[in-house]
Amino acid sequence: MTQISYSAPVAVTGATGAQGGAATRALLAAGRPVRALTRTPGSPAADALRALGAEVVRADFEDPGSLRSALTGAGALFAMSTPFGTGFAAETRQGIALLDAARAAGSVAHVVLSSAANADRGTGIPHFESKYLIERHLAGLGLPWTVLGPAAFMENYANEWTMRSLRAGELAIPLPVDHPLPVVAAADIGAFAALALAEPERFAGRRIDLASQWSTPSRLAAAIAAATGRPIAAREVPLAVAATYSPDLATMFRYFQEVGLELDAEALHRESPGIAWHTFEGWAAAHTWRFDS
């Protein structure tokens, strides 16, 4: 087994996005060198990472040569994937290609993979299943690994799809307004990833679902209203309507309603008290809300 070198850079995928960016900032704050992997190393987001002290290199999931080059000499890897914009089969293929490149690099001694909460439970949710296939591949590679399963991202409640309904004074969501829902801040995912990479002997071989807080659509709407000074009320959207926009997300919310996510946030927080564990209320108050369309 390759010995971890804490002076070698941690390669971070998705570094110009919410999760990877949060992991990059947490690792740099902890004094770990970071190699940010991106398809667009000349972008403003990549320039911002350089300003923080990260090394930025080009890597394309569809270009195995670029992955091998980007991972050569890296001591660890924060890996994530997305089906949005590419598709579920592409996500799995790209995630596996990344992990295979990490193994081939010979220097990567720990992989922290970001998946989805309860993705290992046969949910039938397409973008959970595509991630679980990547998890299974990682488990068979012979590399030390940790899988993180984030709950619903707090940041999703400020994306453009959600802002459309917020501008009309509603948080439209395919859930009963008082249905329990675990949420997580990207900053908490990044902080936990940095913790797992700092303490591999504690976290290697573990799959850990992450939530900053349990909430409900009504509480989320109230928090946004308090943060913005605008009247916002939660409204349940029928699953059939949601399916016309995204069958995948409709399947996810049907699972949330009929089965529900299992996640012990209190135990998680007790085990890792050094993580900030944002509340949605605090996150919403700190967020810059833009209601101009």
C-alpha cells in the first residue's frame, strides 16, 4: 500500500464548483497543497483558485491521458461526479476513468469520493444509482477509500431553478411542506473531506452520509423569508408536474416521500464536532440572494 505523503498535493475534481471549491478551500486552510483539476484552467473560477494558492491543471474526464497527467505525483484525491449535462451512463464512465487513473498514478494513497446520501441502498434514483456504480468500482480498486454521501445541498435552494419560484413568493418543491428533509452546506462537505484526508486511519473504509441539519420545506421557506425580507411560503408541487421537468428528480422526491432518507445527523455531529455544521437559517442569512432575473 502506498504511504500517504502529506507534502504531495491533494488532487481535487470539481474544484471550480460548489463541492470541489469547498474542499479546495478547506484543504488550503488546513495547510495541505491542492492541485485543482478543471477542464478550463483559464477560466475566472480557476484564476480565483490560483489566487488562494492552489495549483490548477487541465483534466478532462473524457481524456484519460489528461487524467493520468493531472494525477501523477498526487498523494490523495477528492473525487466527485455529476450526471447533469452529460447523462447517467457518462457520469459512471467518467467517474470510473478518474478512479482508474488514480490507481495507475501509483502515488495516490487515499481517495475521498463524494456520492449521495443512501445511494448504497438500492434507491432506484437514477443519479444515485450512477454514483453507486462508481462507489462499487472504487471499493474493488485496492486503494484506501472513504465515501461521503451528502444530503440535499443548501446551495440548491438558491439555484436558478428554485429562484424562479422564490421570485413569485414561493418555495415550490415536490414534498409535503412539513416533510423532514436533511440538508447540507457545501462548506461542510468540504470540511469533512479535508478531515477525512487528514485522518485516513480513522476514515478509510467507511461510508458516511452527511447532513448539516434536518429541516422541512416550511422551515426552509421561513429561513429564506427571514434572510431576504420577502414573503416566501412553501408549496408542494405534484410529482407528476415535477416529472415533466425532470423524471430523475421526480423519482428522487417520490423516494423521499415513500421511503425517506435515513441519516443520524446528531451522531455525525458528535463524532466530528470540529466541523461548523451550518444551519440553513445561518446559511441563508449569509447568502447573497439575487432576485433580479
